[in-house]
Amino acid sequence: MQFTWKIFPLVLRVGLGVIFFWSGLEKVWHLSAFYQDAQNYHVLSPLLTQIYSASLPWFEILAGGLLLLGLFSRFATLLMSLLLASFIIAVSLVLMKGGHADCGCFLGGAESSPITAGLLFRDIALMMGVAYLCWANPKSYSLDAWFQTES
């Protein structure tokens, strides 16, 4: 039983890292589609949407990559928390306005992913996982732990 709880942060860290890294890559590969999806939220001005949609994928790749490596894990979880907070706010605003937009989460799929309450709950669940990682400070099987033992 002890082994399970010791491995849980590692599995969660890698899982969240893969989700954010892959999502960021998908957005970079389909940047114009992501910009259009972000614009359809009608939350930011066109200029702010352009800045947000151009920078967000790189922050997702950075946070996901750092978590995959287990490097600067606290920074990565803080960055993911900020990204998820922006997602939760944007999705909540669209749902409150009764708007219709595509999620823009993963753009490689052929079918669209509309914004629903389920998406909001998924983002909240991801935020809970990130908060747990920040609290647990997972060092098992990470570069953070390796650098700490080397110094």
C-alpha cells in the first residue's frame, strides 16, 4: 500500500505533463485554428486574443515538459495553475453567456469539442491534480531529486 501512494505523484506528474505538452504541441501545429477557437470565446479583444493564443501553447509545452522531466516541478505546477485558472474563467464566461464555441483544447482531432459544463468540471479536476502535485512536491524519479542529491 505504501508503494502505491509513493508512485501516485509520479503517475499524476507524468500524466499532467503529457496532457499539457501534447495540448501545447497541437496548438502550435494548428495555431490559426486555435486563434479562431480562442476568438470564438468572445472573452478578450482581438489583440489580446492574438497575444494569448500565440503565447499559451508555449507555456503549456514548457509546463508539461518540466513536469515530464520532474524539473522545477513547483514552478511547473504554479504555471499550470495559472493556465488552468484562465481556462476555467474563460469556459465559465462562455457558459454564463450561453455562447457556443469549440474548446480548442486538442486541435488534431477531426471532431469538434464544444464547451459544456463537463469541460468546466474536467478543468477543475485537472486543477485539483495540479494543486495536489504542488502540495505533495513529488520528487520521486525526478531531475529535481537527482539534482538535490548531487549537491
